[in-house]
Amino acid sequence: MDASTVVAEIADLSHLAAALRVPAAEAAALKPGQIVRVKTENADTPVTCTLTSLSPQVDPASGTVTVYAALPADSKLRPGRFVTARITSGEHRACLTVPETSVVKDE
């Protein structure tokens, strides 16, 4: 082992953020402050957090943009875990919604 070998890492678990990859075409609809629900594969309920920032660069290899969501201190999530996330980019209240397949187009 040489002097540059990492033997331990210290992480402040009360200040964690989720780094999420979003397709560049969908990233245009995102902005800081939007609600993000983050869930691990073995969790029953998602953790609700807030989108804090978006990277200005598109990864040319994957066509994605990295976005960051600040996790609450009581989230019980740990660094290095894989998660799935749902970002709410818009909300429409008091309107009727139906499945697209139920819409009949007729002259």
C-alpha cells in the first residue's frame, strides 16, 4: 500500500444528494425546486426530496444530463446505493384525465 491509497472515507449522512441521469430531451422540462421521489429496490415507500441543480453538459456517450436532488437528513439512504427516481415536471389540478387508448378520434 502506498501513500495515495484510500483506506477510509467520511461522509456526512445529513447532507446527501442523489445524482440522477435524465435523457437530454427530457431535461429541458426540469428546473430546481421540482419534487423528486427516490426509492431503493428494497424500500416500501419513496423518499420525497427536491431537485437542486442540473448539469449544463450533456454526456455525449449516453445522451443524458446529470441532475441532483438533495435528500432529507432522515432519508436513511446511504452513499453508493442505486435508486430509481420519479421527477414531477408538471402538475395539472382540477382537470379530467383518461388513458390515451380510450380517446376515439372521429370526424
